Amino acid sequence: MPQHVLGEPLRVAIHAPAPLVRAGLAGFVAMEPRLREVPQDRIREADAIVVAVDVADAAVLDLLHSLCDKPGARFVVG
């Protein structure tokens, strides 16, 4: 995971299977000048990955690993 540079926007990737949830998260990121969304194909460049799930269970751990298996990857699960 790249190091975040102080003063630059935090790069955030969003993973949300529900389109409405994804749109809401993307809208929040777009309104916050301290955040910048990175596209899914550049997820490894993200400083943090926001993951929206219905149930946080063992399958979510597999999902997190499949999204970004780099050591030190930072996730926000909700």
C-alpha cells in the first residue's frame, strides 16, 4: 500500500455490491476535499478501501483478501 503524503487527499477505493450504497459512498467521497476516489482497476494505489457488506462473516475475510492482498492494506468494513 502506498504511503499517504501529508496534505494530499487520501486515496479511497470503494467496494459495494449494491449500486445505491456504492453511489452514496462515492457521493460522500466526492464532497470531501480530503478524499479522492480511485477506480477499481487501481485499487492497489488506494490508501484505504471502503467495503460495504450486508453481513460481516468469514466470507468477508476472503473478500478482503481478494480485493487487495498486499501486506498492510487498510480496510473500512461497514
